[in-house]
Amino acid sequence: MKFTDGFWLMREGVHASYATEVRDLQPGDDRFTAYASVRRVRSRGDTLNSALITVECFSPAEGVIGVRVTHHAGRTHRGPDFALPGAGAGPAAEVHTDGSVTELRSGPLTLRLDTAAPWALEFLDAGGRRLTRSGTKGTAFVNTPDGAHHMAARLALGVGENVYGLGERFTPFVKNGQSVDIWQEDGGTSSEQAYKNVPFYLSSRGYGVFVNHPGRVSFEVGSEAVGQVQFSVEDQSLEYYVVAGPTPKDVLTRYTALTGRPALPPAWSFGLWLSTSFTTPYDEETVASFVDGMAEREIPLSVFHFDCFWMRDYQWSDLEWDPKTFPDPAGMLARLKERGLRVSMWINPYIAQKSPLFAEGVAGGYLARRPNGDVWQWDMWQPGMALVDFTNPAARTWFQSRLKVLLDQGADCFKTDFGERIPTDVVWHDGSDPERMHNYYTQLYNATVFELLEKERGAGQAVLFARSATAGGQQFPVHWGGDCWASFDAMAESLRGGLSLSLSGFGFWSHDIGGFEGTPDPALFKRWLAFGLLSSHSRLHGSDSYRVPWEFGDEAVAVARQFTELKHRLMPYLYGAAVEAHRTGVPVMRPMLLEFPDDPACRTLDRQYLLGPDLLVAPVLSAEGEVEVYLPEGEWTHLLTGERVSGPAWRREVHGFDSLPLYVRPGAVIPLAADVRSPEGPWTDGLTLLVAPGTARRTITVPGPDGSTATTLRVVREPGALRVTAAGTERPFRVKAVGHGGARGTGEVTVPLR
């Protein structure tokens, strides 16, 4: 929210009170509290009829420093609050005072406050370099003409500093110059609105900032004061955390340790998902024709998804099959299971009045209510629609009990759609503040479903296909990019959104191959197939038209088969990246700056990414196949053709539909599975190691499909040869050195280098 009118003036009716000087400082062993006046105090009289801002400085975790800024502390706190599972982890922070300077040190991060100087909070890295600073006009409360009270903070931007993240945003990848409201909206992928709003940003200078407030947080990213990031909330208190690096990966590791790491999705979820699409007609015969068609065309299929109309119209979500269309749902699901498929089912947390669940929800007190006690309802989406009140533990149990019926019938996972259209004129069961609950609702919704899946399907087998999320939502993967158009522009928008989400702590992400709204032409569909099958998760889904590949021609069938089989071959590599995301918070799909933070050319790239640590992907965003790609320093190898290219270099390439820029990083070792029909392994059967140029010494692990480490392989370059030793398996494996020969063996393999 903008408060100023240019540099000198305030907007009409706006009054800001800024922390000006420290009047008292109370240090503790691991925290301190400063009291800042909002004007210069020259005499005792200046202490009257004025305000103090209370600034508490502490460390919730190693390498993270929190600042809580409060005007009036007596306001009733109603919640909800972000759960911070990592709070309290690591060694305690330390407070040091030297004269007028007090420092709070937490790992590599230091907060410095000089009580003899004008108000300023300075954040320093391990080498004493200033990361950012909250100086003049950096800490304030602001009153606006509508009677609202805001708390605001500003952190300085350095010359050339870029800001990323803030959730899955489809606007420009670098957020400098943008005004961003953290507020869940069902706005598609072509506007400033977002389904997944996360009050966390990452800086190219090697730190992150998390605003610990689940309600509306308004960010001005160099858009009001061009050298500052301002964030504000309509509240009496504002709490934010600065997260140390020094690398972007380190920032994400610390941030996800604090807010929660992604669960590890099951290996089968990385295969190809096929949907009925949304408004298209379908029944069991249609479903069987799709499954048969994929099998006949030898396109491997892992998951079949039933979208909304598996239920009766006007009754979503009553979580009951439409008996006219699906007279034998349990039998149908059993028949799909016999073909080796998993089943996904669409749900949402909105209950139509015509649904039998509506009366149950009213009687049980499971639905959100208006202040006068009426059930909150409207006619958007579904007639008389009400909202499950997930703040009520009984409502969560009730909702889970209805989902369990579907799991018992044979469903494996759920697409948790919606969760953004949450009103603020409601009273929640637990007394939560409606404004704070608007964004947070999705966290309760997805957690409710995910917890049931973990309980019923077992650890490591739970997976969602979720649209909405906020901070901490990364714990419940997978998330997909929402409603995009069938166009190359929307394909690029979707990629920007996914890259922004990955820099907001989310390890796994997907999108609707071919676009959701409208029908893609064959060229777009084929280009999107390659992109979609080189994403962490891959789903064919549309709105009013089917997305089976043969609808788009024989070449689309071939492209779908080729890239699905390629993804299956890459599974030991991809699942290793998934395990890393689960353990460290570093995402599977990585913006270039994550792996190459010191390369200035990588800091703005939003049309290419790394899939895992070592595969560079540049989706082709044109029918003609023209694409620009940047390769950082070193000798890169095209995975499909074997062509070697030296970087740093920009390249303009032209690719057929069976190709795209897909380069192996210098020095990489890529494990490839032999089985092209399934994503599930065991991957050590017939394993091939692709060793790229530049490999001197490298150790990789090939996980088992449950995430456990099955095999450790050590690659060492010796004079004239590569030597590879394997531990943890007696199965034979093959080593192929790019540009050289190959060899096969069990415990140790040597490849001569020409």
C-alpha cells in the first residue's frame, strides 16, 4: 500500500509516525527490546502526548533474526498464525553490547542497533557486509483517512539488487517496481492476482525476508520508494524475519526449516497424469477409451484424474458419485487399478445447498457462519454454496470421513481445488480473525486432506494436486499453476509463476499441459508436452476440450510417448532431486540464479530453468521452434543429441517438436533408468550413468522409490580413464562417458577416455 505522494509529501489524509530515536534499550541474553520515540526528544515535555514504538529483536532459528514492531500492544490477538515447526531449532542467539552499539548475532547473521545514532536497524552477513538496512522512515505506524491503522517497515535495496518470490506470481519474474498484495484470489494466470500468496521474498544479495502475518500484507518492491522494499499490514503489530544466506539455496534451506519442508511425493506421482477435463462429457466408457487409447499408442500412463462432474451437478461438493453416469464406481476404480493406474479425484471445500452434506453441515455446526448466526452462503460457483469451517476440529473429522469413503473405494489422491474465495464477513468456530483467515484457510484445507492421505495410504504415499497455498503450504505437495489459457503467452506466464513459487519455498510444481481455457492448436500442444514432461509433475488437463494426445495428431502422440519415456528414464535423477527438496527445501525446478548466483546473466532469466541440479531446460515458446537459451560457463552437452557447447554463451536455436534445449551441466553425472514404461523403479536394474565432460570426482546416490538411499556411486577421473565404484547394490550397471565409449559391470567399472 502506498502512503506517500512522491518523495516529499504524504497522500491526502495520511499521517505517518516514524521511529526516530532510541529512548530505552533492554538487552537480554538472546534478544533485546528497543523503545523508539516518533519525534526528537529535546526536553521532558517532548515525552508527553506522543507515542513509542516497541521493537523486539530475537532469533527464532539459527541464521534467522526476527523483528516485531508494535504500536499498541493491548489489541486482542485472535489468530490464526503461521505454524513455524523450525522455531527454536539451532543454537541460541547472542547479544553483545559495546558502548552505544548493541548486536544480536544468530549464526552468520547480525542485527546492529546504535542507540547514539538516528534510528536504524542494520543486518550484516558473516563477513560484516551490510545485507540490508531499515533506516529513516523504515519503521512506522500509519493512520489513513478511512480510520485504518497500519504498521509498516522498509528495508533498503542495494544497487543492482533484485527481489524474487512472493508466491506463484505471473507478473515479471524480478519483482522490482511491482506493488504486490498478499491476498488469495481466483484470478487465473494473466493478472497480478495469485492463487498462492506467500509473504516471503528472496534477494539476489543473499538473504530473504519473511513477513510473519497470514492476512493481507502489502508490498511495495521499489515501487513507492525506489530504493526500498516496503511492507505493511493493517494491524497494531508487524513481525518480519530476515533469513541469512549467503547463497539463495542457503536462504531457502533456512526458510523451509523454519516454515516446513515439503513431504516427499510417491514415485508414481512423477509419471503422466491424464484428466477427463472439466466440462467435457464423460462416463466409464469414455474413461476406458482414454486409457485404452494411451495403451494402444504405447504412451505410459500413471494416474487417471476425475474432474468435477464425477459428482452430480448443482451438488458440489457432496463427495458422492453421480449414479446415472457412474453406476458402479468401486468396480470402475478396481478395473483401473488392475491396469496399474492410480486414481485422482477432484474436490473442493464448498458445499452446495442441494447437496445432502449441506444439511449435515448445518446440523453439525461444520459450516462458516455470518455474525448474525446464519450460515454464510452465496450463488457463485455453486447455488447456495457454503464453506466448510476447518477451524472446527469436528468439521475436519467430518470432511475426512467423507473422503475416506472414496479412498476405500479405490481413490489414491485428491485434487484440492479452490480455497481462495474465502469471505471476511464470517465468524469462525475458533474465533479467528476473518481477515487473517482469508489467506490461511487454504493451509487448513490442504492439511486436512493431506493428513488423511498419510493416515490411510501410509507415509510417503500422500500427494495432492493443490491450487491454493500460503506460507508453509509447501509441506503438502504437489501444487499446480491454476487456470491458464491455451496460448504461448500463457505457457510463459505459467513458467514465471512456477519459478516464483520455487523461490518461495515450494519444492514441487505442475501446470495444465496445453493450457486450461480454450483448445490448443497442435503446435502449442506439442511444445507444452515437452515442457510439462520436464516439470516435476506432469498433467494433461483442459476445460471444455479433451487433452488426449491423438486429438492433436499423430506427431503429438509420438511427442507424448517420447517425453514420457524420457521422464521415466530420468526418474533416478529426478527422484534424487525430490529427496533433496524434501530434506533441504531446494526445489526440483530451479531458477538459474539458484545454481549460478554469481553469474549476472542468470539473475533475470525466466524462460529457462534447471530441472534438478544438472539439467538445463528451455521450453520452446513458439510454433516455429525458435528459442533463445543462455549457457553459463563450461562445456554443456545436449542430452538428446550429444552436441557439446561451450559457455558462457547465448544461443539461438531452432528445434523440432521432438526436441528443445536440454543440456547436461559440465561435470554432471546423470543416472538413467532402463525402464521407460514406469516411473517407479527399481532404478538400479540396468542403470546407466551418463558422465558429462569436466567430471573430476563426483559422488551420487540413487534413491529407492520410497526415498531411501539404495546405491552410492563414486566417479573418479584418472589418467586416461573414468573409474566408477558402486556400493549398496550387486546389480550390473553401465557407464557412458559423453564423447567416449562405455563399459558395463557390477562393483567397479572403468571407461577408457580417448
